[in-house]
Amino acid sequence: MSNLDDENELIACKHCDSLARLPKLTSGESALCPCCGRTFFSRKVDPVNRTLAVSFAGLLLLVPAFSMPIIGVSVAGKYNDATLLDCIMLMINADFYIIAFCVFLFAIAIPSIRIFSAFYLSYKIKRRQFGASLLTFYRSYHLFDSWSMVHVFFLGVIVSMYKLITLDELSVGSGLISLLLLLFCSTLISITLDQRLIWELLEDELEPKS
């Protein structure tokens, strides 16, 4: 653990509201509140390379997750399966335009942008390619971070499978497995991405030099 000293910046404890000087931490260290002992924040281990690897894996999963069959149903000798894109087209054909738009937006568009953003940010930081546009891009990332709802759609698929389990045959498609792995990558990005470190790097590189 790192002691809270040698820094001019102050940080407030979320638990007891006490102020302490913010230290510079190395990988794996945590800053503790001197009053209540709670953790202010922790420096994640190798956040850039880990986020780069996880986001790249997520990018590879985007196409199979959205274009390959999610589940297949066999009834009375007839078999039918559907992809996520097929589901959206069916809703459009049934005049459920708002629902189709919401599914496309929250289950496809925003998760795709979020994963690409994480990859772009980690790649630029790894290459030390900083710029004012990267700061704007990172601010936009936070907006998409709170609107990704792949987990909600996945939960809906699981509930649907439970209701259809009494049919003759219900098979899991490769699209559902890819969607599960995509959800896993999306969760890992939230764990590996060190947002405080990115802010510090951007501020150090973009602040005016005297």
C-alpha cells in the first residue's frame, strides 16, 4: 500500500468525507483513507495491454455474435433458427419500429462503439499518440459506457429459451455463445480499464508546458 503524501492534489473519501493528499501509485498499489482505512482507489495491473487484448477479442466476436444463429427451434419436424439481425428484421416487418430501433441501438450499435472505443483508446495510449481529439473521444466513451445493454438482451434470450424448452427440440446457436463471450469481454473491459490513469496521462501530455 502507498502512503498518502508527497502530492498537492486532494481527494475526498467517499465513506467519511475526510480529505487527504493524493499519492502517485505504481501498478497494483492502493491508496487508503488515513481516517477510516477505506480504499480511495487502486492502480490496476497493466491496464493498457489488458484492455487492448480484451477489446480486440471483443471486436473479433462482434460479427459472429450478431450474424450467426442465436437459438434454433424444431417443432413438428420443422426447424428454424434466427440471428440477432433476423430478430430486428422480424420486428420491423411486424411494424414494431421503436422496439427494433431500441434493440439495434442498445444491443448492437452502442456495444460495438464501446468496444471499439476501448480498443482505440488503449492502442493510442500504448503508442503514446496523445492529442486533444483523444481527450474528447475519451469523454464520449463514458456516455456509451452507461448505455450498453447487451446483458439485458442476453437475459431476454435466456428467459425465452426457458419458455421454449417444452418444444420438441431447442438448440443453442453459435451466435449465442459468441454473444456470451462478447458480454464477458465487455465486463472485463470495465475491470481492466484504469480510467484514473488515462485521465492522468491525458492531462500530463495535453497541459501547456511552461
